[in-house]
Amino acid sequence: HFTWMDTNFPAGTPREGYPIEIQALWYAALEFLGETELAQKVSQSIETLFFSRPDCCSDCLHCGAGTPAAAQADDHCRCNQLLALTLGAVKDPRKRRIILDNCGELLVPGGIRTLADRPVEYKLPVMLNGGLLNNPGTPYQGHYRGPENTCRKVAYHNGTVWAWPFPSYCEALYMLGGEKCRMRAMDLLCSTARYLEGGIPGEISEVADGDAPHAAGGCAAQAWSFSEFYRVWKLLHQD
């Protein structure tokens, strides 16, 4: 039950330790408070510890309570790393590009998967009452359906498409590519129209299946799905 990937009983996405989005938010908070020296230290630590694997920004440094940040880095490709780019926590151009390239693998029209469909070396078993609910070596789940505790919770953040982190990819694309990528980022963001025009007209759903045809699910009108879409839409339409 860690950060926004907060399924519990069972803990569908075990991320105890140091999740990347918390480090990015901590960096942003320090910058906002003018704690520049400490913010720089956080940035350097992120670039060192979360990029210990080649061409990969780890999603989490896994460890139990009270363990220092020299914990085990995973190789799970998730959309959480986008915040390290958009909030400015990662400075190195090559590492910023790694984040964008890896998250490109997660894209579907109007949304972004929560986990790449690929094998992983760092295994995170999902357990309930002593039984194993996932394949820890290939944890991707392409459909959000079935019994809540044994199926939907396991899929919720392990391949299911979410709408609210998707605009951050469009924002990151514009940040890295500048004006030459503005229209591309706009066009990509507007692929959300498939959800705005379906389901509840003018609203954006919470989630969708990771596998095609990416059927919408979860909450049919999710506030943070729409507010993030609108925030980045305004950003991309500035003069």
C-alpha cells in the first residue's frame, strides 16, 4: 500500500522502500522552498541510485523499514518515472531521454500502461492467504476484470492503463523536444478524445485494459484524469 499504487489486501503492487515518484516530489518541494543545495543532492542521488541498471530508470529501490537508500533497484518499467522528468529532478539529458523512451513503450491511445509487457529480473510476488496471484517473472496483466481481490487488484497497477499519468508523457515530450514537438504532443494528448466522446460524454474514465481494444473501466468520470488532461492541454496551447 505505497503511494498512489495503493491496492492492499492483497498488496497488488509491492513497492516498499523508495518509489521514484516520492523522490521526484521531494525534490520539487525542496526547490519550491528554496532549499537549492539539498534539492541538488536529491537530484544527484536519484541519477545515481535509480539509474544503476543500463538504459533503465528503476521504479523503486526496495527495502524494509529503516533501511538506507542503498536498497535493491528493480527493473520494472512504469509511468511513475515521468515525474522525475517533468518535475526537473533528473538533469542529465541522456537519462531524461531514457525515461521518455521507456515510457513510450507504455503508451496506448488516450492513456498509459502502469507496467511494460516484458519479463523482469526483480520479482515481486503478489500473495493472498498464502497463495500466489501473479507470475513474478512476467507480472504484466492485460485486462482489468474478474474478482476484485484475486484479479482486479493484481492488474490495477500492473499493466492496466491509467488516464491521469498520460498527459505527463505529452508534457515530457514537449519539454525535451521543444517547439518542434509541440504539435506532436498536442496530437498525442488529443487521443484522449476516444474516452471524452464515449462512456460519459465530456468525462474521462479512470482506467482501461492494457491489451487492445483498451476497454475503459473503473470510475467512469475521474476528476484527476480530466484535470491532468486540462493542465497539459493549457500548457501546450500557450502562445
